[in-house]
Amino acid sequence: MKNVIKGIIGVILLSAVLSAFSGCSEKEVPTGFKAASDNTCDFDMFVPESWTVSLKNGTAAAYCSPSDPSSISVMPGELEYTNSTVDDWWNNYKEDLGTVFSEFTLLSEEEASLGGVSGKCYTFTAKLGENEYRYEITAVIKHSRIYMMTFTSTDQLYESHTDTLASVKEYLKIH
């Protein structure tokens, strides 16, 4: 009888452990995409299978190819003040961009979402060295942290990646 009780308790404990881990399954990767984040990131990002991924310190980035330098990155950051808005963050960040880039020109600022969180999308052109790029930064605040997805491309290649960018934004999940 003791062995039967031990066996029942063992089965109950094993079931509890297995059910606890069943919620920790692998990320569901959309067809044609691959994971571009790991367990150091507090978000899940997916990019096209052909893109090259780079992960570092909770930041994820990927670029298209050596002949097409278009890239997407997601970087979380701490806000200086917990009651900051995306507009507050942008006004400070925009000043920093002016020290890095030359010929900074804001093209648009519109409502957007990332990972199901409402925020803003800022599109601008700027020169880095001798090259001019088009940038799209979508920023949201969740858990008092800023999450910014930056898409960078040349003007010539920008339009060819708008569908990819829309999918990457749609599939992004912030934990």
C-alpha cells in the first residue's frame, strides 16, 4: 500500500512538473521567417529566413544581405522617468540623433503599434558619413521601458522592404 501511495504521489508530482513546463514551449516561428531574438531579449522578433541575425546584450538586429544593407533592430531601454511618454522620449532622442547624423530631416510622425502596444513611428532621412539612409523608428512603452524598432535602408531599397517590415512588426511580441 505504501508503494502504491508513493507511486500515486510520484505521478501527481511528475504531472505537475510537466504541466508547468508545457507553457514554456518553443516560440512559434511564422512560415518563411526565423527567430531573431534569444532568451536574453524580453521580446520575440522574427525576420525573413534569408536575413543575417546578430544578437548582443538583449538587442536583436538583422540585415538583408551584403548587397542590400537594409536592416531591422529592436532595442529596449530604460526611461529616465517612469511617467515619460513616447513623445518625451523622442524629443530627447532626436537631439542625440543630431550629434550622430548630418542632414537629419524628419519626414513623418504617426501613430503606430509594436507587439500590440500603441506608440509612434518616426520616419526620417539622414547622412551617416557620405551615405544617406532612410530610417523608420517605431517606439512603444511597456512596463516603463522603451522599445524601439529601427528599420534602416537606402531610399532606393526602402519601398522593396515595406511588406517585410510590416510582417516583422506584426510578429513581434514584447514579454
